[in-house]
Amino acid sequence: MRNIVRNIVTLVFIIISYFAFSTWINWMMRQQGNTVIVQIMSPFQVVILGLIFAMIIPTFKSIFLASYSLMRKYQKNKNQFLLYKYDKLMLILRLMERNVNTNNVNGLKRNFLSYDVNDIIRPQFVESLVADLKTAVVRDYALPRYGKVVKEVIKCCEDFYQKERAVSTGSVKRELFFDIRQGYQLTSQGSNYNIHYFETLYSKTNNKQQLGWKIYSLYMIKFNYYFLFYGLGLAAVVGIISFPIIGQYSNFNLATWGVSLLVMVSSVGTIVSHGFRSLTLSKKFEVRKYLILPAVTYYFLILLIFLNIAGSIMLLPSITAIPPESTNIFESGALPFLFALANLVLTTALLIYILATLMDYLKGPGLVKEYLIEGIILPLVMFLTFTITRTSLIIYYDDPQGLNPFVNMIQTFLTAALFIYWVVNWIFSSMMSAVVNNNKYLKLHGVSQAPKKHQKINSKKIK
């Protein structure tokens, strides 16, 4: 998710660069005519436009089509799964279960080879199990602790198969969106089966709060679907019903305040629906009380994100109110509007980056201090600094629409500073990910015992 945020920032940077560059070219032509510099620089507009189209497709796919493509792939191979791929998968899993319970490392390695080589359907919860087992084998940890987990994964596979089989044979009526829900349960990290896997894996851990963060981070993967169906649906209903009445009987500015109101309505509707469903979904009642703190933290961040979007929309300057023939480049054409729009996206991206850092590392390898600084503290400092500076300028100059030349100039510098921050972030985080990927397995999985080889060495020393 952090990479998706960076891709969005890169795309916004290229789009803003294109329009800003075009505005600068037009401004130069008005001021100095068709000079040599203008003739040399004008073709670069086509290059920037090409970069925009080159970034739009992969960014769109990573945001909207990643899970959908996996679900479509399963739907195409569903008959093969029911006929023979399920049997092949279950055979491998049962051999894994036997080798795990007997601590047979060599046998388990052969199972890994069969799992990787054979043409089978690989559910996400099985992928999670296999990844953990491979890590345990590489680090030479005891395997029997995974016996119960493998058994639960086999039960999940059987449950999934029985549902598909019952609908295929007609013994059970097909429910609404059954194929979509089944595809999601098979392919997504936020599926109920995958969450149940981690609940079982960490059932004996002493750090229940860490388990709560991990489980709710997996629940948050579904948040965008709740936003699409519940949030936008509620906003559409409120807009259709209330806007005609408001427009007829009041002077309420629907162009700015109305959009901001719908943004907040959609956020509240999404948070309420997602929170109610997530807090009542856990199969283990004793885990629910440890989900409260993660839920409050995530929803506070999401509410702050939507508040920032709503407030920035209200402060967007009108393009028609900007003098197009101004001699000041910071007032020229659509530049003030573009910079205000860039500020909206970039400040929102800072908050989403904090949310993505919590989700990516609390559902995965754990949040180390390096990522705490890079992914939470620095973005929060940048957001607060930018927001306080911009708000102070607007209040002091009484210029919410950003028509003051000095305010426009400061806003331009702030936007440039945000872009520079994201460039540095991209480079630094890429370098840091290779360095920080170290031995966090014991802390993550709650394994208190030392590797077997170390245990033998220690026992010899004691003798």
C-alpha cells in the first residue's frame, strides 16, 4: 500500500508538472514572444504528457484491479479446482501436516517443492501458512507448533470447497455476489480464512495487543470496499434527497460546501459500517477487546484524512477568479488552482502513508523504529508543518481562495517542498527496506525458544 501511495504522488507530480510547464510556456510567450527558449522547451510538453499516460495504467491497476485480476483468474479455473486441483492441494497439505507433526524437515522441503511446482490453486491463507513454514525451516525452528495451524488451514480449504461444490451441484441456492465473495475469500489477505489463520497461529501468544493490531490491520484491507458500497452509496442518497431541498430553500453554496459535506458523510458511513462488521466478525471472543485500540487509531486517521480532503476542497480557488493575463507567474492561468489541488493530494498522501505504514508492517513483519520514524513521525511532522503554515497565512491575509500573490508564492514553495520530501522518501525507503529486513521472526511469531542448533551448543556448554 505504501508503494501505491508513492505511485499516486508520482502521477500527481507529473500531471501538475505538465500543466505548470504549459502555463509557464504560455506566460513566456505573452511576456517575450516566441523566443528561442520557448521553441526549445515547447516539445518537452509532449514528453511529460507521455509520462502521464505511462503512469496512469499501472497506478490504476495497482489500486483497483490487483484483487480483481486474481479473482478473475480463479473464476476461469474454478472447474479445474473442483475437478482435480483441490485434491492435489489437499494431498500436499495433508503431507505437510504429517511432516510438521513429526518434525520431518526433509519431507516438508519436498512438500514445498510440490507446492511450488504443481499447477494448483493457491489460496492466500495457504500462502501465509507456507511462507511461515518456509521461514521456520530456514531458521531451523521446531515445527510441531504449527500442527494445529495446518489442521485449521485444511479445515478452511474443506469449507471453501464444500461451499463451491454445493452451489455447483445446485443443492444450495446461489447467493447474491457469491462468486465475487468466494474469489475475495480465496485471494485476499483480508479474507476471513486468512484472518482465522493468524488468530489460530497467535492463539497462545502472551502479547494479545500485538495480535489485535495484526488482526485489525488485516480487517482494514476491506475498508476500500466498504467505502465503495456503503460510503459512496450513503453520500449519493444524501445528495439526491437533500441537495434539491437545500438549493431551493437556502443560499448554501453546494459547489464547495456541498461536496465537502458529502465527503464527510461518506467517511462516517464507511467507518460505522466497517467498524460494526469488523468488531463483530472475530471468531474468538477473547480477541475482540484487543481490537478496540487499533480500531480507534485507524478510524481517527481515516477521519483526519477525510477532514483534510473536505477542508482543502473548500479552499480550492476558482479558476475563473484568477486573472489570466497577469504578469505574475504565480497568478498566471490555472497555476494557483493546480498548486492548491496538488496540496490537497500531497497532504492527503502524507496521512494515507501513515495509515499504510501501520497496516503494512503491523499485519506483516512488525513496526521497527526505522519505519516508525520514516513512515509515521516524519510524514506527521510534514503534515502539521504544512497545515499550520498554510492556515496561518490564510487567516493572517484573509485569503481563503489564495488570490494574494504572496500567499500563492508561499503555497508554491510549500508544494515544491512536499514534492522534494516524496522524492527523498522514495530513495531513502528503498535503501532502508534492504537494510531493515533483518531477524524479526522471533518477535513476530512469539517463538521464545532458540533454534535447535543453538540449543545443542548451549546444552554441551552446560555439561
